[in-house]
Amino acid sequence: MRKKQFKAESKRLLDLMVNSIYTHKEIFLREIISNASDAIDKLCYLSLTDSNVGMNRSDFKITIKIDKEARTLTISDNGIGMTEEELEENLGVIAKSGSRAFKTKLEEGKTEGADIDIIGQFGVGFYSAFMVADRIIVITRAYGSDQAYRWTSEGEDGYTIEETEKASVGTDIILEIKQDIGEEHFSDYLEVYQLRSLIKKYSDYVRYPIRMDVPKSRPVETEENGEKKTTYESYTEEETINSMVPIWQRTRAEATDEDCTAFYKENFFDMEDPARIIRVNAEGSVSYKALLFVPTKAPYGYYTKEFEKGLRLYTSGVMIMDRCEDLLPDHFRFVKGVVDSEDLSLNISRELLQHDRQLKVIAHALERKIKTELLSMKTEDAEKYNQFWHEFGLQIKYGIVSDYGTHRELLEDLLIFHSAKENKLISLDDYVNAMPEDQKYIYYACGESAERVAKLPQAERILDQGYDMLCLTDEVDEFVMNALAKFKEKEFRSASSDDLGLETEEQKKIAEDREKEAKDLLDFVKDSLGGKVANVKLSKNLKSHPVFLSTEGPVTLEMEKYFASIPGDNKPKAERVLELNADHPVYATINSLWNENKEKAAKYSEILYTQALLIAGMPIEDPEKYTELVCELMTK
Ligand code: ADP
């Protein structure tokens, strides 16, 4: 029999776990029991549709046996078992689900001390048993096979697999518990009271009975020399240790927030406490319970295609799907958790489930519930909501623009943007409520940072008027404004827009006359810019600044920047409009130069256009030429 080696990456992990501190070692039992429960889930699920399995829900169990002499602890399950290939695949490398999350954390370059802390919090899997055992033997027979296999390993130096016999389908995990050394009292793991307390602590809600022989004593009446005596006789009796009530089936008093948090971290591989725990107990046309979590941080790779959304789905305590996508809309794909309903038909196939009416009802109700909870979070704790927004706000914004704006009504209340006036994040409701009576529009401007946006030339008149302006800094923001179009009957209006609604009819008339008068000069500036701008006009938006760049047509500068940042050809470009401030001294200068020195006037036009680009945060086309022009200006 040839000894096989673990993959190299697994070795470091093994090493780390074996050397972890004592209190963390106890989690090995939780890991082994949770594997057993998963294996039972699989066979139990199969038994719903395949009568050949020949088992009932109540036949499934996990059994724990202690042999103090041999120093072995055996955890047996009558779950699905493993074939030879599966043994090789599953136990030959430490890179399976739970361990993988653990490994990622390690690779993020944490210090050794921090590594060890992670052990207690993560599902680190089967290998954690090497923290307490010198040798592990796995005897397993897969459902549908007569052949059993025996896998043996002493850790670091690899493992062997050989054929063996086993009477029934399932898996025995035999741990040869280490000898006590110094402070480390491994013999504890061979004590019933210790195991019982670990099961209660970590595995109480496992939905299958965890059975163990428990020492008992009973009174025995004897009579000696006519005298009655009571002595006690000890015996053992198999007992179910866990309460088997899943955490989501418990009341708030039975499952505290701390319990839920611990459940979340263990089951969804997160180091952080959840930002919000959502409990649902619905009774009605469809009855179900749900325990949902809003994570505090977006997981690594969240905003990529690889991220998989979904909730774990149970029906009558049997897990039928680890990740049911149909239960979560994309805009809430960050939510994790469990849904359990007795009303879903048990033997429904996963394919059919997608079209299940009950499932749709649950999904719809959960969507509403999540929205309500997020809103409560917003009103109860602004700081917490801002933190949530920092992580998942983008997701909500994508939700608004996707599916032709179908979700806007549901999601618009959740939006927050930076207010130029308040200098903090505010909701659209806050904005509209603070609007003075004469303000017609909800103003916004886009740019790199809120500070810069608030200082944009085109923002000045709006802000001077005492109106607030939303500072948009995400690429998707302008698309959000387009998709929303209005909020509470108030239209959104870009600060670069042609009509800010700030002028009286009279002022408009004066501006038009001025524009007509200036036509030749404006044409001259446009021509000297040689096709770089679609139009040059006198601005109605400017106050103290000489110029700014606006656009004509559907594509704005921010959209152009966005399209430039994504892959693809033939990217749409904005039709640029150079707007000049006729009240600025620079305008007078260029006006008189235009009469006296056309060549110089053309150069000034170029400088002004480049300044407008800079302020708009657009790349300048020819920086050398620009500096040359400025230097020329400074020296002549
Ligand atoms: P994880 O449970 O996070 O996937 P583990 O290292 O604990 O990682 O286990 C690796 C795999 O071994 C499991 O995913 C499962 O496929 C298999 N396995 C472990 N224990 C059992 C068991 N008792 N019965 C059947 N398969 C098991």
C-alpha cells in the first residue's frame, strides 16, 4: 500500500492547527459533527425522491462512542458515505469550502498570532481533528456501493486508503486521541461530561440526534440481616444530547443575538459580526421561518461575476438547497441566511423549485422585509447605515438602473448621497424636505470626490441661492439619476444643465440678447478650438469662475469617463460645450483681443478650454502645448 502525500499548501495549515492554542482545539468536534450532519442531509434529501434508500427522516443519527482504554473517540453517521474517489478528493487536500475561507485569510498575510485566532471562528473542517488526534481513521461506505474503504493518516506525512468492510452505509471517524502533555489535557475529550458540554455549546441545533452512552445510576434496594439498604448501581444508557431545534426555529428568548451571530460566523465563514440580524416568522398562505444576515463587510470578490448569491433552503428541517438563488433578488445579493418552510413540497426537484409558487411568495416577502430592515437601520443608526452603504450602496444603485428601472420604487428610499450643504450623507427624502418653497429641482453634480464636486464652477450659483446639491462620485450615479428622473414629483437636474431654473423670465430675455450679441465672438472661439467642442456659449450657471464644460445630447462627461474605463470599442463620447462667463474680466479680455489680435485670442481660447477640462477632471489632450501657452502668457 503506497502512502500518498497531502498537497503542499495543506501542510502549512496542518502545522498551524496542530500548534494552535488549547481552547481552540475543542472546535474539532463541531467540525466532525457538522460534516456528519451534511452527509446525512445528502442521503436524507435523496430518500425523499428515491425509495431505494429505504430510510425515514427519523432513522438518521450521529453516534459518539468513547473507548478510554484504546483512547479512541468515534463519531459515526448513517449519511451518504464516500466512494474511494471521494475519499481521495475530499480528504486528500485541505482546500474544501470551510478550509478555503480559512486559507484565504492566511494568504492575506496575517501574522501567525492572528492566524491562530481565526481557527476558533472558522469552519476549518476535518483537518482540525489533528489538533487532538495523533491518528485519524475514516471507515466509509458510500450509498449505492457494497465496498467500504479505510483511510488512515497521522497528519503531516500523508495518508493511505485500503479496502475494508462495513455493514451499513455511512462513515465512522475514529480519532486516536493524543496523550496529555503539560497543560494540554487531551484526555478530556474522552470524558462524557466534556463531550456533552461541547455538543451543547457548538452543535445543539444539529437537526439529527447526536447519541452517546451516558453514565447513569439507579437505586437498588437490598436487604441484609433484615435491614433494608439502598445502594446505587451504575449503568450506561444511550441519550440524545442535542436539542435538535435549529436556531431559526427558536424564539428570540431562546436564540439570543449572540447565538445568531455565532451561527452566522460559523455557517457563512465571516470573521465579522453581521451588521444586522433579520428574523422572520411568517404565517399565512405560506408559512416559513427565516434567519437572515446583512454582513458588515463585502466579502472578497463580491462585486465580481464569481460571487454567488442565495439563501440556504430547508423544508421541514431537511436541507434541500445550500444556495437557493431564486430567494434573493440581485439588489440584495449580499444577504446571507436560512429559510425553512413546511409548505414547500418535499420531493420537488431543484429544477422545478424555480417555478414554485410558494417559493415566489417567500422571495417576494423577504425582499420587502430586507428593505424594511435596511430602512430601520438607516433611521436607528446613521453611522452603521453609512458603513453598510460604503460596502453595498453600489449594489443598491445597480439595482435601480437594472431591469429598466423596475425596482426603483422599492429601492429609492434606501439611497443616500453626499450633500454639499450639510457635508454628510443624506437621503432623497431629507433633500426634498429641506428644499425651500421656490426651489424647483433636485440638483446634482458629478466628480471624483464630494469636496471637488462642491467646488465645481457650475455649483456656485445653486449653492449661493441657498439650495443644496447632491455630490455624486460613483460612475453609476448619473445613470441612477436618469433612471429615477423624479423623486416625490421633483425632477433631478444636473448642475451643468442648460436651465437650472434659477432665473426670472426677464433675466432669461437679457441673457438671450447677450448671447445674440456675442455670436461672432463665440463662433470665433469655437473655430479656433478646431472641432474639439460642439458649441461655445455664454453660461447661465457661472458666477465667479470664467469657464466650465457642459455637454449636449445624451452622453455626459461622467458617462464618457465611465465608458472609457470599461473594455470595448467605439465608446460613446460627450458632445462638449464650452461655456463662458460674460461677467468675468477674462471674457472682456478675450473680447477685446478678438478685435485687436486674433492669433492671441485663439491662444487664449485654447487656454480657457484646457482649464475647463481640468476643472471637469477630464484628461487634457496636449499638456505640453498648454504649458507652452501659459509660459508664453507669463513672459509676454
Ligand atoms: P468542508 O466540510 O468544509 O467541505 P472538510 O475538510 O471538513 O471540509 O471535509 C471535506 C469533505 O469531506 C466534505 O466536504 C465532504 O465531502 C467529505 N466528508 C467529510 N466528512 C464526511 C462524512 N462524515 N461523510 C461524508 N463525507 C464527508
